[in-house]
Amino acid sequence: MRGVGVDQVIADSGVAKSTLCTHFRTKDDLIAASLRRTDESWMGRLQEAAEAAGAGPAQQLVGLFDALPASFDRHGFFGCPFISAAVEAELESKAHAATVEHTRRRQERLTGLAGAAGAAEPAVLAAHLGLLIDGALASGRLLQDRAVVDAARTAARAAVLTRTAQNPTTAT
């Protein structure tokens, strides 16, 4: 965010400055719009990974972690745009609000799946899984090592198994 100026955005996008300014009055508006679009895409990838893992909610909770390796494969790994924006954006900014909304949406989805999987405290399990997702993305950026995804997936499987009423064979 801070490291990319509007001139670089214009140069990289090929859009005229007047066109960019017509659609986005401020850099914060541009960043927030980008984060909202990324949210839609990321939530879709998480959903696809969950559904590919199986029909059971416990399987899907663990399967969400299968979406993370793609983050490591796109043009080098630069970390989670939401974590980056949350660190760099002012608390009152539209960009920060977009990161909070993304996290809220993700946690609602995780809480719903945790409840469907039989967790006695779905929000607690969802919070643990959210931390594992964020931690894997942040550590992946820092270490540039895909092994963090495997570690997060293993921890997610253990959390799902211990916090749900599911048969251990249903959580892959």
C-alpha cells in the first residue's frame, strides 16, 4: 500500500490518471475496492477447496486449508493482502474497514461450518481456524516456505477433531 504510488498504479494499469481519479477519488478508495474484489475471489477459493474436501462440514473445515497453497504459487508469495492492509492502513480508513469486513465474513462462514460439524462452541473453533489461516499466510510471507500450510492444516485437523462431535474418520 504505502510502497506503491498512484503513478505506479497508472503505469502498471495503463489507465489514464483522469480515468483512475474518476472511479477512485483517493488511494484509500482504490485500495478498499481492490480488497473487496480480493475478498470475493478469496472467499470463492475457500468455498471451492471446502467443497472439494467432501460433503461433511468437518471435512470442509479442514479442506479450506487446501486453498492456501495457491497463494504460494501466484507470482511469488507476497502474503495476505488483508493482513498487509490491516498493518498499513489507518484505523479509520476504507481499506481497514474492508479488511475487517473480510475477516468478519470469513469467520461467519467458519462458525457456520463449525456448528454444522457439531462443535459445542462453533465461534471458538472458528476463531482457532481463522488464526491458523492468518498465521499460515503471514508465516508463509515471512519464511517463503509452503510447509507452513501443511502445519496449519495438521493443526486445523486436530482442532476440528477435538472440538466437534464428528467421527475422527470424517475430518480428513
